[in-house]
Amino acid sequence: MNELILYLIKEYHTAVMHTLTISTIIAVWVVICGCIRFGIAVYRRAKGIYPPAESLREGH
């Protein structure tokens, strides 16, 4: 039991760093995909391909 606790204390820093690294990679991926999606929507809206939202239409 004592060896297990010592091992966990020794490897804690590595586990935390790996968790933070994976979390950062996922967050960056979500941000990049969101920017691409938003950019496509802005481009389509500027070209008139993408209809405006329901709340922006006349007579709504």
C-alpha cells in the first residue's frame, strides 16, 4: 500500500500534464472547427446563399 501511494505521488505530475495536454488539444480543435463553421456561414450569408435566421425575416 505504501509503495502504491509513493508511486502515485511520483507520477502525479505526469498524469496532470497529460490530462491538461489532451484537454488543450480538444479545446483547440473545437475552436478551429467553430471558426471554420462561422467563417463559412459569414461567407454564405454575404453571397446570399444562406437564408437569414427566422427572427430576421419580414413578417415574422
